[in-house]
Amino acid sequence: IDGYVSESVSDENGEFEMALDCINKFVENSNTKLDEGYFLRGQILEAVSNVRDIKEALHSYSTVTSSFPQSPLYEQALAREKYIKRLYFNIR
């Protein structure tokens, strides 16, 4: 996963489109570390940028929690999922 996006995500020029493209390719082509890929995809989509898509970020975090319950990222993904639902979708 590092080879796909590490440079892109830490890029100070805000090249989120490139980072999202890279992580989408990773998720489509990889057989390992998919939990990390979906979590990172959620972070990219949640960031304030030109590719921001909160609904898709929620979907990425939900994929981690539903498909990878043993992932070390499970608790973080669950926390992001709850936060997004509370802040954006469960408004009272």
C-alpha cells in the first residue's frame, strides 16, 4: 500500500485526486491489506479537498468494519463511521 499512495497522501500540494486514483487502483488490484486500503480511501474522501465525498468515505469505513472485523483498523474505522453518521446523516 505504501508504494501506491504514501507520497500522494503526504503531498503538501494537496494532490488528493492522484491519491484517490492510486488507492482505488490498489483496492481493485490487491489481494492483501485491503482493510488498510479501504481505511485510507475513507480518509482521503473525508479530507477537505476537491475529491471530498462523505457518503463514499462512510462506505469505505463501513467496508472495513463489515468485511474485516479482525483488522487492527477496525476500531478506528468504527469510530469514523459513527462520527460521520452522527455529524452528517443522523441530524435531529
